[in-house]
Amino acid sequence: MGAYSTRDARSANARAFPIVIVGHVDHGKSTLVGRLLHDTDSLPDGKLDQLRSVSEKRGLEFEWSFLLDALQVERDQGITVDVTQIWFHTAQRRYVIIDAPGHKEFLKNMVTGASRAHGAVLVVDAKLGVSEQTRRHAYLLHLLGVAQVAVAVNKMDLVDHDQGRFVDVEREITAYLGEIGIRPRAVVPVSARHGDNIDRRSGVMDWYRGPTITQALDGFARRPSPIDAALRLPVQDVYRLDDRRVIVGRIESGRVSVGDTVRLSPTGRRAQVAGIEDWNRNQPRQTAGAGESVALTLDEDVFAVRGHLLTAPEAAPAESRAVAVRVFWFDEEPLRAGRRMRARYGTADVDVTVAAIERVIDVETLASGPATQVDRNAVAEIVLRSTQPLYLDKFADNPRAGRGVLTSDYRVVGGFIVERPLHGAGRNLTAVRTSVVRAEREARNGHRGAVFWLTGLSGSGKSTIANGTLRRLFDNGWQVQMLDGDNLRDGLNADLGFAREDRAENLRRTAHVARLLAESGVIVLAALISPYARDRAEARRIVGDGFYEVHVHADVEVCRERDPKGLYSLAASGQVASFTGVSAPYEIPVQADLVLDTTGAAPERSIEALVGYVGAKCGKVTADCHGGWGAVLT
């Protein structure tokens, strides 16, 4: 044993052929995988003897599934509850098995596993036949685009290796797969417990002339490389290296090279790739492709945050606010129209609302029809709408950029694939061009309009600084307005609470108001906690040019001592839930345009700094800049 260890296999993971093993919890899937590892000589040295010894000490009869079910809870309950990656090899190539749970309670983990697979083995119990769960798993393979499927009709020893029973099961599963567009590459009678037709041909089923399981797997072809698809690089994070801003992410599809022009969505900014950072190479990298994690430097200092997307300018996904998706629903609470959730795809995480349930699909009969709700473990076609821009591809065009999950209260409640983006669906809106343009207003005011977005903990001094700056600028003849978070919640945003989705909507509305004011030539001082980086990034996108993020910094201990509104005391006593800095997070800006540290400084100092910064950015404009931004600073 151990000719090819798990550690060796992990080092070759990038070259391994990914497959998923799916099937009902009782149909012997884990036993099949355990036997597969043993029969292909893919176990680490001593692993089998170790497990036999452990089983003996615990008074258990050894099962091949113990090779996978490493978690104590799985051994005790007899079910697999998580997705595990296992490496093995045949004479033809190396494989990585994404072992997915079969129990219906853990279908969402199965979806996570199957989405990365190039092929699948569907396990069916020869005695019990095709179950509802078998059909559900098969349908999920269809949804996720896994077309290469081999069927293992397991436990043939329990039906005395009867050819007639095998033919019945083969006919039933082949018919169902055919109805959903999957033609199985092989249907193999096996006994995983005894190793029949796993890697070696069975001596007790000589009536079968087809391939073994390993031979069927070796006949699978790799999916077309996503490197030839359009560039999709979701931004994972942004770092500072000296004076350089480095954008980090994993290339989901396509390739990128030094000198390429890339587009950043949703801002629309373009820049050239100046370098591909790599600290483990002697020579600088010139290109990288799908599947690689990269760190890019650009020739311009563009603003980017997690959730943004880098693409080729000529092949960017179209922006939409609604998408038609096919969803697999996991949650106990039925899905109904109007439900608000979050959609996660790539590194994006956005608020969405179920605009419509178009039809629900019965995975047993494949019949579909209208419905008012989607029950647990059901498949449906629905419309998701968002107030934020969505950048998704059709799953059929780019599987890696056309799928995602739905979350609620930080739980995954559904998986989806994109059928089609809906551009302007149901909106019937036509933008009206105003007869007075922004430059004219700015010329009359004598300065540019802009938004200075003050973010920081409660008690850091945002409102005090904004108010003081408001007074100074107004006294100097500037057109200026202040938008305070508490004031807005007393009127425009009075219907919103402090849940994650409500906070995002609060900032979205405020950003649109701020944009309208800035377009009328007004300087806007917006003072809101705005704890999440992605919401501040969305505010920047809404406002566009002339948005400046100002981080009003003070340590939480200092803010707690100040406690100007008494909120920290209420939060400490449990009377205020989800309070930023205490029971809810605050994501410190890493790309703030201006930082005002108020920890040990008087407010006047920060007011003076902000007044100077506003003057530098907005300046004074002469009355002859009627046609554009050609400002003359004075």
C-alpha cells in the first residue's frame, strides 16, 4: 500500500481530474469510495491497518466507509455530513474525489461539491432501486452542468448478482437520466463491499461485459478549459505594497497579461496591467490564467474593493438589476415572492429580493407549473431583483461566472444558476435630460459639487466634524448640505431597522440623495457609521466622480468613554442589539481618501483639516466654465 500517498496527490491537485460521487445515504456511496481507494493502491501507508485496529477497539465491524467518515459524529450516526476531498490514481491519470453527502439534510454540501466536478458517479442500490433522492441528485448534476455520469448499481451481492434485477434498475435510471438530458457513459453492476467491478472485473457477474468503474472514469474527458473563456477575475482584496495598490483575486475564467487593458465593474474604470506580482519566482510573470490566484498592479490607482470584478473591456458582463435563475432551495422555511436575502457569487455579496416565482419543477416526474412557494429541496425558476448592479453570465455561457448561493442570516439557503440576465425588465423607465447641466450650477455656485462621506464608529466625531465644517464653509459663501444618519432615519429612512439588509438600503438611499445634491453643485457632508466596506463602495459607485471617503478614526475604547448618545451603555446592557463596535463589526477603510484621527485631538483640528481638503478638491470655479469641468483653482 501507499505507492501514491495522499500528500503526493495533494501536490498534484492542479492536474487531478475532479469527480463527484453522489447517491442516497443508504446506497453504499462511502463504501464504494473506500473500496476504490484500496483497490487502486491509493491509501497512505498503514491507514487501513489503523482503521481496522480502531474499529476493533470500539467493538465495531470494519466498514470501508470508515476511510471517509473521519468525523466522530459521522461514525456514530452512520451518515456523511461534509464534503471531503480524496485523491487516488489509476494507470491512466490522477483523480480528486469531491465526496458529497447523500442525506437530504446535507444537499447544499453536495451542490458545493458537484459544482466543481468534471464527471460523476451516481450510486444506486440494486435492491432498493431508484429513489426520490437518487432522482434529486441526478437532477442536481443536470443543473450544475455535469454531463459525464457513470452509474454504479451497488449491492449486487444482496440480489444474488441477478442480471435481471440489474437490467430493471439500469432501464429505470437510464430513462430518467435521458429525460433530463444526461446519457450515462456506463451503468456498472458492482458490489463495493467485495470489490466487484470497482477496479477489477467481477468473477461472479461474468454476464456483464462493460467497463469497471475505474475504466468508465478513465473514459471521461476534461471540461473545456475556462482559460479560453472571457476574463472574469473577482476582486478578493486590495493591499498596499509601498506606494503601490495590489489587487488580489482568483481568475475564474480567461487569462490576463502584463500590458492588457482591464475594466473594473461596477465603477467602469479602465487601466493597464502593470505587473503580476509573484514572490516565488526569479523572473517577473507576464501572464496568468484560469484557476490561478494572482496579485495585479495597475498603471492607475483605481478604487477597488472585495466584490468588484475585473474583465476585458470588450467582454464584460452586462450590468443588470434582475436575473432569471434556477434555484435549488435548502431552507426549512418555504421560499415566497418578496423574500429578501443576499446573493453570493464570485466574491460579490449583494441584497436581492425574490421578484417572482415563475414555476416549480417536480424532480420525480419532471413536471412543472406555477406555484406560490418553493418548498425545501425543491427546484424552481425564479426572478431575483437587486437595487445594486449584478454582473453575472449565463451559466450556459460561462459556468464559473454564472452561479452562486443565496444566504439568509449568514446561512446558505439555496444554490442558483443563471438562466439569463433581465435588462430593464419591468421597469419601463426613461431618463430625462435636464435643461440645466451640472457645470452651469457649479459655475453659479463658484465651486464644484462633491460628496464627502464621513464613516466611523459611533462617538468618533463624525457629526461634530461635519457640522463644524458645514458652518465654516457656509460662512465662506459655499453651497453646502449635511446628511446625518440619525436625521435621515427620522424621515426618509424611518422604515428601516439595523439588520444587515436594512443598513445597506439606508446607505443606498442616502447615496442617491447625496448624488442629486452634488449634481446640483452642492458640497455634501454625509455622516453615517456605514460599517461595511461593500456598502461604502456601492455609495461611491452611485455618486461616481466627486466621491471622497473620509475615515473619522477613534479607538472603540475612546468612543465608549465619550458615549455622547448613551448607546454604548445600552449596548452593554443588551438593550441595543447589533451595535457597531460592540456586537456588530466595523470594517476599517483601507483605501480612505482622508483619515481624521480624533483619538486624542480636539474636533477643531479635524474640522480645519476637512475644510482644507474640501477646498482642495472643490476649489473655486469661474463663471466661464459653462461647458464643462475646466475649473480654475483660486
